[in-house]
Amino acid sequence: MQGTILLFCILTFLSCKTDHGKSVPVKFRNPIPGSCILEPDHSYYVTQPDQPDPRKEIPLIVVIDPHGDGLTALQKFTDALEDLPVVIAASNKLRNNYPGFEISLEHLKNDLLTKYPVDPQRIIVAGFSGGARMAFHYGIKNPVQGIIMFGAGPGELMNRIQNKQIYAVSGTRDFNFIEQYRPLFTDIPNRSNYTNDYFRGTHSWPPERYIREAVVFCLRETSEPFRSLSIEFSRDFLRESDSLKRENDLLFAGKALEKALNFTAGDQQKKILSGQIDAFESNPEWTACRQKIENLLKSEERMKQFFAENLTDPDTAWWSKELNSLFTQIRDCNDPAEKDYYYRLKGFLGIYLYSKINNLLQENGSGDHADRLIRIYEKVEPDSEDLIKFKTTRKGHG
């Protein structure tokens, strides 16, 4: 194995003329507010390198937060991309359930193209959760280089990707995990423009490294420093895979190996990695691990249906026992795949109850049904700010 890694590193070094993809440090300016000329109430925050080269156009990244928190979304990307030459902007207007988001996003993009030194051929649209869905639906219909989805996946719309670069990331405990799960190494020759990744977490923005990797993947075929960084990341993923295999964390070990292949360049490097992938796939421990994950996902679909049916006319006493059992499983389970499964069921209940209660309250409360759902929601999400809103609204309905 050590000999293989050494040969791989030598080959990637020879294919990379820069110093292993090290980029010239970039300092971002403090975020500044802006608004669209064609849509004055569409405000946003934007940042760019502190000392941009006026002779060069650089990539543009437009980010959508599901709650319209442009400053938070911008900071997530700024922290992750602190040494990369890009312009980053995040909308304060676009949010979940916003009608006409595609027109507003087009206005934002055009406004930034007019005001900043960005390359119209290197635009990335990105977002988290509902923001990721907006980015995807806009991106597949418009000329963008890449689409980045956090906390959501393209699902069955994968066949509409065409030549876009797509990077999707979710937590293994995210209720949307099932949307982007794919068996490792599936149709790799046809997936050179798509990569998905996981982190051990719930429905949230991912850690910085995943944001950085997503941007480099989308721009890896366009220019430096992204080409060199992509090759550097590929080496890092290979080392990470070996480390995770020693820890018997096979899902993440396989994912790192798959990313090593997706990020690398050159037929010789890919040949070396393909051999390692064949060895990994033939490991019976991995076969058992994958089967377990996929069986849990099937069970998850059945349990979601079961839970939904039992919320039609909910028995609060039954739900109290059911939730206590679920919380005990989350607390006591030591198997990572099973623990993730229980977290996803809890996350599903939270979002499903939120949607159901919200709809009932918009219909003037619907009496006892709304009260029972709110009591169940309080057990699932006791610290939710929405819980206070629901109780206040329900009290107002009398």
C-alpha cells in the first residue's frame, strides 16, 4: 500500500507544475451591503479579494440561505475560501417558499456581473436546504459553471444535470440524507461532473472543509489555483481513506477513496485509484456495511409512512411512548449507522410536524388537532423558536 501511495504522489507531482497547488494568499474585504438595480428591495452582502487584479476576471459564487440570512451564508463561504480568488455574494431576500426566486436570482447575478470583476463563464450558485433547492432549479436552467447543494440533493432530477458541475453534501443524520445517497463508485465514468459527500451531523451547514472542497471541485477544470488544489486534495483524500480504513470507518473511507478519483487528473493516477477501488469493493466487510446502510434507508421510508399515518389523528399518549423509545435509541445506540438512522427519523418528525402545524394554523387552528400536534412537536423539538410561535398563534385563535 505504501508503495502505491508513493507512486501516486510522484505522478501527481509531475502532473502539477505549481508548488502542489499552493495558492497566493487572498484576504477578503469586509462584507458590504448592496442592492439590485432592477430590484431595489433585493439586498445582499458581498465580498471580494482585498487587492483584486483589475486585469483578471475571477469566479463568482452566489449563496442562498433558506431564511434569507445573507450575512451568515456569506461568512460560511468567506471562512472556508480565505485564500482563493473569488467574489462571494449572498442574498437577504431569497428564502424558503419565495415565489419568483428564479427572476430575483437572475437580477442578483446580473447586478454582480455589472459591479464586480467576475467571469460570466465561472459562476457557481450554492445554498443550504431550501436554498440548495433554489440553487439547483436555477442552475439547471441557466448558464452556470457549478451548483453546490448543502442539506439537500438533486434526487431523481440527476438526469437533468448535463454539463453542470454539481457537488452535494449532507450530514448522515440529516433527514434529507436519503435524497443524495448513492452506492459508492456507482457509474463513476458517467459521474465526472457530479460528486456527493457526507459528514457526521444533522441538518446544518457543513464544516468549512466541505465548502472549500465543493468550490474547488466545481472550478477544478477552469483555471489555477483550482486545478492544482484539486490534485492536492486527491492526495489528501487517499491518505484519509487509508486512515479511516484502519479505524474501520468504511463508509467514510470509501467516500474519501471515491473523491480521490473524482478530484484527480491524468489517466495513470485514475488507473492506480481504480485498482484500489476494486480491492475496496471486494472487501466483504464493506459489502456488509453497505447492505446495512441500504436496509436502514428502506426501513426509514417505511417508518416515515408509519409516522405520517399516526399523525392524521394523533394519540398523544401513544406518541409519548414512541418518542421516549426513539430518544432512548438515539442516546444508547453504539452502532454509527443505526444511530444515524434514529437521528434521521427524529429530524423527519420535526420537519413533518412543523409543516403540518403551520398549515393547520393558517386554516385558523383546526382546534384540538393542532393542539395535539403542538404537544408532540414540543417533545420532538423542545428548543425550537417555532414552538413559541405556534403556541402564541394557537392561543390567539382561542
